[in-house]
Amino acid sequence: MSSLNHGYQHWTGVSTGIWQRRWTITSYGLRLCWQSRFLKVLFAVAWVGALFLMAFYFLIGQLLTPDSSLVTTITENLGKRAQSVINGLSAWILLYPEVSVDGLYRVVFSWATQLYSALAFFAVALFVPKLIAHDLASNAILIYNSKALTRFDYILGKFGIAFTLLGLLCLAPLIAVWFVGNLLSPDWGFFYHGFPALLRAVSVGLLGVTTYSLLAMAVSSLAKRTSSATAFWILAWIISGMIANTTGRFVSWGRYLSPATCLDHISRYLYDLGGVLEKAKAMLPFFQSTLDQLPRRNPLNSVPVSDGLWVPLIFLLAFWALCFFAISKRVQTE
């Protein structure tokens, strides 16, 4: 029997595309997560830290400008010796920007990445119950599955929640610091010389944000109750670190059983602060004598990654695959 005999009528409205339906999942999740006051505090800390870094680069730009009020104030209060030091520092940066500008950004971004990684951990602890655990506990997953959405669409929409939040928390501030810092510099060429450091920071940031997002979704899907998702996230992070430290004493690759260790080694490899140090020694006069006056524990004393990039990256990709497998199993249609 024809469906027209039952009063069926074709839909005459505007049909929504698949990406708009995926964005509906993401946008609703973002609004739900943004209700957390503590999450807003973490965002405030991240962007206030970015403002401090922008102010730091503004001061560097002022030091490179001979007639700036900052240089005038330092000269008047500290004398000609301070002016000579400033002139020498300015000469280093202006004569060798490919080393000094790139190196300065890499050192600052390396330190900032550690700070934003810690903020990302606490941010996930705040919004992890509202990803998949909330849908499983309330049986809302059945409603999602009854719509014109596949399991992949649902996972992609939920991934967009975590990725957007962590991207705005960890990655966007570094990009803003790079842009504003170069905008305030006395030479437009600093955009060019600082761009390689930005690429390193974006690469590290994308790997970190993707890893945290997938881990958060996996933990949220495995938690039996919404209230236990946060505790599960913290315990999983601590236990994985303990397992990696213990296994690493017997086999070298054992330390990569922790996602945190993988990200740390990849970060140190890509920033390559040791390479910055060697270039500075070779090109900048009196750099070694200046370095000897710094504390023994400084950002340039970075421990090299003996296994290179591929070993921790392979383990990180394996964690991604395990997370996707666990998520896919938990949200499958009954």
C-alpha cells in the first residue's frame, strides 16, 4: 500500500546538513560545560597569563627602541653601564634575529606549554562528566541514536566539545601572544623569524589538545556514573604515570605507557631548546659567559629525548586508537 494513502506528506522545510547536526551536539555541550564557574576561572588564568607574556614582549620591544621611555628611565636611574648592557642586548637581537627571536619564543612557549598542560588537566576534570557519561547515565544516548546521526557523528560532535574548550584554553593564547608580541616589535621581520617557533607551539598544542580530548571522552564513556567521572579521570592519570615510571626502570619504552610522558618528550623534542643553546653559543658573542651567570636550573638546560620523535609519537597514536575503540564500543546502538 502506498504511503500516500496514510496521509504522508513530503517535508517542505529546509533540511539541515550533517555538519550542522554535528555542530548542534557540540554547541549544546559547550553551553552545558560553560556553566561551570571553576572552568571560567581556569580560562581567566590562561588568558591573564597570555596578557603577561604580551606585556613581556612589549617590554622587549621597548628595550629595542633607543628613544623609548623605558630605555630613558633605566638610563637615568641606573647609569650608563645599564645603557651599555641594553645596547648590547639590542645588538644581539637585531643582528641575529634568526637565533634570538626564534630562541626567545621557543623558550617562552616551552614554559607556557607546561603551564597550559596543567590547566588542561584540571579543565578536563571539570567538564569530563558532561561529555558522554551524562548521556549514558540519563539514557540520552538512545535519543541521539534514534536521530539521523551515525555513531561517528555523535563521537565527532562530542570530540568538538572537548577540542574547542581545550583549544581556546591552551592553543589560542599562544597564537595571540605570538601575534601581539610581533605586532609590538620594532621590526616587522620578527613575524618571519618568530614563525618557526609558532609552528612548533601549534604542533605541540594540537597533539596535546587532541590527546586530552580523546582521553577525556574515553574516561567519560567508561565511567558508570556521572559523579565518578572526575575521580576516574584523576585516578587514571595518576595510575598511568605510576605504571610508566615502574615499567621504565626495566625497559626503556616503558616510560611511554603514560600519555603525559609521551607529550612531554614530544614537546621537548620539537622545541629543541638544546639546539637553541648551541646556535646561540656559535653566533652570539659573549653568550656563554652570560649563560654561566644564570642558575643551573634554567629553561635552556633541557634534557634531550634519546628515543627521538617517533617512539613517543607511535605510543601516543596507540593511545588515540585505544580511546576511539573504547568510545565506539560504549556508544554503540543496542
